[in-house]
Amino acid sequence: MKKIIGVRFKKPGKIYFFDPGNLEINKNDNVIVETTMGEEIGIVIVPKREIQEEKMATPLKKVIRVANKNDLDSLEKYKKKEPEALRICKEKIKKYKLDMNLIDVEYKFDGSKILFYFTADGRVDFRELVKDLAAIYKTRIELRQIGVRDEVRKIGGNGVCGRELCCCSFLNNFDMVSIKMAKEQSASLNPSKISGNCGRLMCCLKYEQEVYEDKIKKLPKVGSIVKTEDGEGTVVTQEVLQEAIKVQFRKDDITTYKTYPAKDVKVIKNASGNDKDSIENTVDSEEMANLKELQKLEELEKRDKIIEKEENKKRNN
């Protein structure tokens, strides 16, 4: 068995696991740990526990020490310098006429490095900017390009639901969100209604998707012929959360509709093909303009993911 603790460096943010060794560490303690980026200070979220060593994908890095008063004083000291560093960097960006938007700045707790976070539509040659900043601060400088989701996480705000943004309160990772998710959840395909503050598809579509996928498996597809207590009809609508379907009946040129729990009907003939997997086959012509706009958002999200992977690769090398 191996002892581990879970440490978070930002709130909200991903939890990373470390080997506490023989140190006495409690939940909510600040600790200094060794990472691929050097020494970092974080807060213990998962208290000490034991797991089987074979369940560990890679060896854990060790906790160096519990943060002492000097570490915390140093952290506070450099935190106070961040607004000034942000101002100076913005002035330098204007000087070099760089097409980038500076979002945030972060000192390492010991002042050994300053990270500047920015967004940009493409690659930016900021080598001269880095040299200039290094000459001013006499320390290591890193400029890190982030996506618009990370930008909004840093800025904060409220969603259309009135609550604090998910990315600012509890969402640790950004997963891919697709139009297919919105369609399966019967959400509006109007971009203004299913886009978040970042201009990308709402994250909540992703973390609710698993529930919808599980329930959809229990429902006949739209277009299926089913047998009900009132006779045979065609499924025209799936009411996913209620695990119910709306069935259309045609008799003597009269069309009627009735909703049934999915468990109370029997499928006689399932709908052919994979229409539910093809968004274009399930929207009418009036929705096509919105669909094209949403497809642009999907492409932007894919680009954001590529940028994120490239930045992570740089940090790990």
C-alpha cells in the first residue's frame, strides 16, 4: 500500500496526487511540492490515505515540506506585485504591437518565475517581449497562451441560470462539448441560448450528457413503430428525462398524439439508420443557419484544445 494526498494549486482546479512520505499533513494544510514546473505551493484537498501501488499509473512526486510562515509570507509578498506586473506587461505588448490579449499574471510563491497568461487568435512571436520583461524583473519569465474558457474562469461571473459560472465554482476540467449533446438533450439550437460567457457551447451540456445517454438507450428511436395499449403508432418525440415517448396515431385521416412511459410500449419496428447521430438529418431548414453557427463554435473549441495540448507539452518538457 502507498500513502497519497491530493493537492490543488488553484480553485477551482484539478487535484494532483503526491507522496507525503512520513510528514504529518492534514486537510487544508499548505504544502510545498515538486512538480514538472519546479516547486509549487498548494492546498491539501484530499487528506492522507492509502491505495494499492499497482493502481498508480506513474510514481508520485514527493511533498517537500508543509509550508511554513516564510513560505506564506513570500506568497503574499509576490501576490501584491502582480497588478503592477500586469500593467507593465500590457505597456510592453503595446510597444511591440503584439496581437495578444493579456489576461492575468501569476508569481511563483518564491519569486523564481512569473507567468503571464494571454489569449490570441493564432501564434504570437513574443521573444522580444520576454527578453524585455526578464531584463526588468531579473527572473524567469513564461508567457502561456490559454483558451477563452480559461479566460472566463479567471475573470469570473454568473451564468444564464443566475448561479456562479461552473468553471469558477466546481468544474475542474474542460471537456469537449458538441452540438450532438445539445440535440440529444432537446436543447435549443440557437447559439445565443446554449453558449456560455466564453462564447463556446455551455459546459453543463457535457456533464449532464451521461445521464441523457443512459436514458436514451431505454427509448425507441424517433420514427420507430411501437405497440401501445391504444394500438400501433409512430414515435415522434422522445421525452428523455421522463423516459417517455410521444406516439402519433393515424386513422381515417385523423391524427392524434399520446404520451406513454417507454416501459409500457413494445417496439415492433425500430427506426432504420443512425439519424440521431446525424444532426443535419434531424433539423429543419429554419434551424440550418443556427446549426452552421454552432458548427463554427465546435471548430473553435477544437482549436482551443489543440492550443491547450501544445502548452501542456511545453510545460512537461
